[in-house]
Amino acid sequence: MLPIELKHGWLFDLFDMSKGKITAPPGVHFGKASRKHSTVFLRASNAILSTKASGLLAFFLIAALPKQGVRRVLVDTAPLLSVAQALLRVTAVYGFWSQSPPASSFSSYGGLDALSRLNKQDLVIISASTSGGLATRLIDLGASAPLVVTLFSLAESLNGTDSPIICDLAYKPGRTFGYLPIENQTQGSCQWCDKGYLLAPLEGDQFLLEKRSVKRLRISKPDQTAEARKLLERWTRRGYFKLVPYGSIAPKSHLVFDADLAIKDDNDLRAKLVRHLRRYAPTPLQIVVLIGLTDATYEGLIADAGLTSIYAEAEVIDVGQVSTMQAKHGAGVLVLVGSLNDHALIRGINAQLRTKASHGCVTYLAAFTFADSKKNLTDLEMFLTYGEHGKETFTFKSAENLFLPWRAAERSSWDDERALLQQIKSESQLAPELATRLDLLESAGVMDGTLFLPGKDNRTLTIAPDFVYLDTEFEREKISQADIFLVVSNLLAVARMGGLQSGLPQTHHQWAQSVYGQVLIDLPTVCPRNFRDYNDAVLRASFIRAASKQELNYAVDEDCSGEVLDVLLAELASWPNDKGDSLPELLMALATGRLQLMAADEARLIANLNTTELPDYLVQLRDAWIKRRA
């Protein structure tokens, strides 16, 4: 048995020589993922830049672990995987565990929401800690305390759990080594913030000691094409578009298009498709692949095109039968698509038909195609048409095109809303308005008129008469919330491209090198001016729901945060005066974590919320947001 102080001394020496303790420059302090502020940060990755150091830590880890098997190994930062691999190597050589568990990183505090519930046999390795807060959170998620191990700790006191600490870096009486304890301040009541110190937020394993520029996504009418405005005007009020609220079942977009209804109802769309059939459909035709259209719609289209007798012998199949169809060399194939929103699917069909109908004539016709950018639309056209005879080997034509955002990998706002309401319900009784809303969300398949929380006195959010992107003088009452969400989604897609007039793509991230490492210096946000220019509650709700979490993260810019705070305070002040109908949607965005402000602005908003008389359901949303911040 090694003397315990000898072990701590060895590892302190390793950590100190590696300059693992990072002190902020004068006038700067760190904002950590734990929402704590400090002038000192521990970077354990500095101490594991060799196999020797990783192996040493692995041996000390084994000595601190209980004698039991491990299901998987989780580390809080990616560099710690080297220690995990050394640990697995040692246990394999000495036969400590019956099988070798997998190892992965969960990205510290930032990955806790995505981390599945932990098992009592999960080994979790924390790189460094100054408070023990992460260990406590992991134990709350189900981890076994003896298997939550912190490599380096510099806390005023140990974390109060049975979690092992491999190296205590703190100076103690009688020791000849150690650091003084680190002082942490809570976000929102930080003395360094009050003194005007620059806040350097944590980005990956680097702190940003320079202000990040923010790209504002500004909506402007000239950036939208006249063709898009005409198409959106034609297709509103008709029920062609519905919303699929949940990310787990939604296609590439949350908006789904009823192509059968549109082809039957919209004479312009039908006429374009019929013309495309006459011009581009192969003759003779052996195979028809229908995607998102019924046989009846297809038969009606070829009848209008005068092709019924010519195509009478063609075999009509659906998309699921392409993989099993008999190969026909030189065949004429028509792929008829209702709504081409899944580019990967149509690319897969194209790849199969290149062998199933080799050297044949293949034509792809779509009633409606959407893409999130010009580049993706151009790439799709090139992929579907290019072959052994060059760029016009196959044919692809679409009756209508529209730019719409791809559905992000993150959960949708309706996913987050449902989860929040379920959580509140598990802890207390939901206010009647929220209980009704939860029932609706739990039973929703598609939605068109209930996308957003109602306003004051349960008023449904509707568009005002002066909306410049649609003719509100004509059957305004038939414009659904799904129609408005469609228009706003198109506007956001255009803004993300940087505007059609400029012709330049608007990138979401730009990377650059600085003396502090590789840091993100350009962050896109929905410009707060959009909330002022388009101040109808239904438009604000659409912007909030259509934007990504990153685009609503105003905590990265003081000016943006202050402008959004002004909008929130104005809505809050209007609520008692029978106005402020967007307040429920804004509070829901805050409570679900989609909308974020700087700490000082959040504190000011909370003070105003606490002094305004609100109905019970808004109080529940307010309290859920405050709890989330804690």
C-alpha cells in the first residue's frame, strides 16, 4: 500500500508541471458549463498528453474502484478516453473484469440532457472539479456513487458523496504541495460580472477571451423571390400543408404537403404536371414508381395528358417495391413524386434504378420539391440527372420548388413543450390551460390550427390585416397557423442563405485560429428586430418555433439580449391591458430552454415577472423557467 499523501503528491506534481491550473488574465473571468463563474479553471487534459501519464492514472483508478464488473465507461471530456483505454487495457491484462466495456464521452454538463439514465454498473470518470456538482448530478441520474470518480479535485471540501477522488489538489496544513481553494460565483450574482470583468465562456475545451461576432438573421421582403410569394399566396387557405410536431416521426421538414389534394384542387399545379408528363415521360414506358401519390391521382394525370392508352401496359409500383423489382435492361421508367422532401430517399431510388433499368430512360417528376438552399437543390438535380451520357442522362423536373429549412437533429419545440408539461404534471397539478394543451400534444398526429399556445382569454393566434407576405384582404379567416408557419419557415430559409439578392451563402459557422486555440467566432441568431417588425403574436410564435436553439441563444451577445428583453417586457406590461398575446409562447420558449438571455437580463425579467399579476398557467411556466436556471 502506497502512503495516500505520496499518491496525491505524485499526481499533483504531474498536474502542476503540465500547467493544468489556468488563471484568467487581469479583467477576465471564466463562465463554466456548470453556470459557475471563476477566475481559475482546471484543464486535466494537459496532464494526460502521454501514454505514461494515462497509464499511471489508470492504475490509481483501479485501486479506487470497488471490486465489481462495469457495464460501460463514460468520461466527461473526450481527452479522458486515453485514460479509459489505458484502464481497459490494464483490466484486460490482469483479468479484473469478465468482459471489456465500451467507452465514450458525454461532454460534461452540456451532455447531461442527452445522457440516458445511468446504470449502477456504469463507471463515470470526471476529469476535474472545483465543486463536486457534476458528480452529484450524475448520481441523481442513477449512477452508483463509488463508480463516479473524479481525477483531480480542488474544492473547499469534498463533494459529500462516496465518490472517489484520485488526486486532491488542495493545500492542507502539513502538506508541502497544493493550491488554494478556488472561489466560485453563481451566474446572475457574480461579483466579477458586477465589476465589469470580461466573461470568457467555455467553448469545448477552450475559453473564448474575445467577443464573438453574431450574424443576425434578418427577414427582408426583397430577399424572397416573387415566384415564392405567388406560390405561397396560391397555397394558403387550402389545407395543403400540415405540421408533424415531433422530431422522432417528422420527415425532413416538420411541414408535410398533401400532394394528392393539391393536384386535385390546384389547376396551375395540375397543368404544369400534365405538361411535364407530355414533354418528359419516357415512351415506351415499362415501369411507374409512385412516391406519395395514389393510383387514382396518377391515372387522372395521364388521362389529362392523353397518355392512358400509351401507358396501359406499364407496371405501377410503390417505392417499397423498387428493391425487389425485376431488372429490365433499357427500360423506360417514370418516378412520379408528390412531395420531394427526402432527398436521401430519391437518391437511393436513383442508385437502385441505375442497375435495375441500366441504359434505360428514367424520368423523375415531382409535384413539389423543397430544399433548404440553392446548393442542395442544385446538388439534387445534378445527382438525379448525371449518368453515363453526361449531365442529361436522366431527367428531373419539378412543377413547384420552395426553400424550407431542414429539420434539425435537435428535438422540436413541440417535443420540448410536451416534455416540460409532463414534468410539471409529475410534480404538481397542471393548470387547466396547460392540462388541455398537454392532452392536445399527446394526441396530435398532424396539426394546422393549434400549433401555438393561445393568447389572453384563450384567444387563438391569427394573422393581422397588414401582413405583407400574404393578401390579408382575401379570406383572412381561412389562413391557418400552419400556413403562417410555412411562410415564416420559407423566410428563415432565405435568411439563412444570406438573401437571394446577394447570391452568397450564409454559413452558420466560421472557424478561425487565435492565440487561445480554435474558437467559434460567428454565431447566427434570429435578429431581434424581426420580433419588432413582425409583431403579430402568431408571427412571433412562428419565428420562435421555426428557429433553432442556437438561433435563439441571445446569451452570446449583450445587444441582442437587451433587444429581446425589451420585447419581453413590453409583452409583459401589455398583458394586464388585454394585450401581449405572444407572452405565453415567449414564456414557453424560456421554460423549455429554447430562448436564452444574458444573466443580467434574465434577472431583470424575473423581477418584472414576480411583480406582475399572471394567471396560474403562466405562473407555472415562469416557475419552471426559474427552476431550470437554478
